[in-house]
Amino acid sequence: MKQIHLFQANDFSEKGMKRFLVHDSPYFKILNFNFLPGQSLPLHAHDVEGQVSLLILEGEGEYLAGEEQTIPVAPGDIVICDIAEPHGLRARSSMRVLVTIAPPI
Amino acid sequence: MKQIHLFQANDFSEKGMKRFLVHDSPYFKILNFNFLPGQSLPLHAHDVEGQVSLLILEGEGEYLAGEEQTIPVAPGDIVICDIAEPHGLRARSSMRVLVTIAPPI
């Protein structure tokens, strides 16, 4: 069993999205991505089986589902997609996101 | 791709912990458990392989790790354990928790 205080474990960077590895096991990989306003995880996809969940912990932004397809996200929103589907995020305010990938890649 | 607004999708119940199935797939099962003060998910374990993550979205309480072993939890805290390890939760204030189980059971 392990406990992590996400708000203490990771901060923000002017250089770009700040990535923190929360957990990696044969079952899932858990990451915390922190964004300053305007920072993004560009639209991308991986040609592997599995799914990813993106949970907004703090802040507001947009989920990127395609080149011209954006969906507003706010705290308490969760988005789930196949890893092979295009996905990304862009922050409007300082935004903290929990990312869970299963199986881990 | 699907999006769920957790704070709108699930509420609280005087009868006990309010459970909401967010997602179920071959890769992971995602649930939202809401507790009123004093409500709990009793200490339990499942004799299967895999891990569970418990993320506190709102409220405060205690993670139950054993009969006499409790750990305070607050928003932004994540606890990860084997499904076979004893685990549980008890709420001190109204508490919302996201639970991810991989592989799904």
C-alpha cells in the first residue's frame, strides 16, 4: 500500500506540462500532469490496445478529441478513451490532471 | 471516448455509501463512491490479482489498512494497494472518491 499527496508531490513549470509518475505496475500506470494556462498535451495516439482515463483535479481547459474538436473540462470531469484514439489536453487556467493507463504503456 | 461529470452523475444517500459505475471495460473498472460523514466502505480484501487506486476528490476521512490501522486522507490524496490487501474507507466529512480497479473484478 502506498499513499501520495498529489498536490505536494508535483508542481508547475514555465517550460511546459509538468509530469509526475505516481505509480507503475503490471496492472496500470498512473501519472499526474500539471499545466499552466496555455500549456498542452498535444493531440496524439498510440497504436496499442488499452484505455486511458483523464480526471480533472483542479483548473479548467479543453479535452482535444480531434484537430478541430475540443470539449470543455472542469474539476470532477473524467474522460475515458482508447489509447489508439487521438487525445490531448489544453489548459485555460492552472490545471491538475490524473491520468490512468491500463494496461501500462 | 466518453466524458462524465462526476459531481453531477452521483449524489449522496442517508442509507449508506452511494456507488456509481463510471466505466467498465476489459482494461479497468472505474467507480465513484460518495460518503456522508460517518459512512464507510468496511475493511475487506479480494483473493485475486490486481491493484486498486483510491483518489479523494472531496472531503476528508480515513483509509483503513487494517483492524487498528487508519491513515488520514484529504483531497488530492491517492492510495494504491493490491486488491488482495485489506483496504477500506471511512468518511469524516462528505467525501467523494474515485476508485480504479485493474484488471476489473
